Amino acid sequence: MKHLTLGIGILAVLLVLCLGASWTMDRTSDQVAALLESAWEQADRENLQAAAEEAAPRTWEQHRGISASLVDHQRLEDIDQGFTDLQAWFQLGEEAEFAQSCLALAQQVRAMADAEKPYYYNIL
């Protein structure tokens, strides 16, 4: 009986950790994607300076540690490269490329979070 209780306790802790990680990834990806979409809208209105100063890169860097422990590193490197591309397009003054990169990066961030959700088809 003691082993059964201990086993159920361990499973409960793992479930809570899994759900907490999933919630954190969802929250972080939603924040970053919303900031990127906001930057896209501002770049579309030719307000590139305000778009480039959005908090998306800072928010991504703040939460990158938890993402690195949960997500495939190739996805993280692709997103990091996307933020580097955004900076390059901003420095070159290319509004159209900047806006396109914002939308593509927002989709990558959301796809990363969706790929890590604990659904049966993600586990199998």
C-alpha cells in the first residue's frame, strides 16, 4: 500500500509539472507572438522604429531558459535566427521584409508551443 501511494504521488507531481510547463510555454509563446504581430502592424504603418523597439526579443530572452529545457533546440535556434533577421531588416530599413519576418516568426513561436502540448498525438 505504501508503494502504491508513493507511485500515485509521483505521478501526480509529474502531471502537475507537465501541465505547468505546458501553461508556461503557451503563455510565453502567446506573449511573444502578440508582440511580433504588434510590430508587424506598426511596420505596416511605416513606423519601423517603434516596431523594432517592441518587447518581443526581450520577452523571448527572459523565457528562453524554460523553453530550452522543454523544446527541441533546433526550433529555438530557428527562432533566435529569426530575431537576428528582424534586427538586420530593421538596420537596413526594409519595412516589407521586416513585416514579413515578424509574421513568420510569430507563426514559428506559436508552432513551437503547439508541438509541445501534452496531447496524445504529440506523445505517440
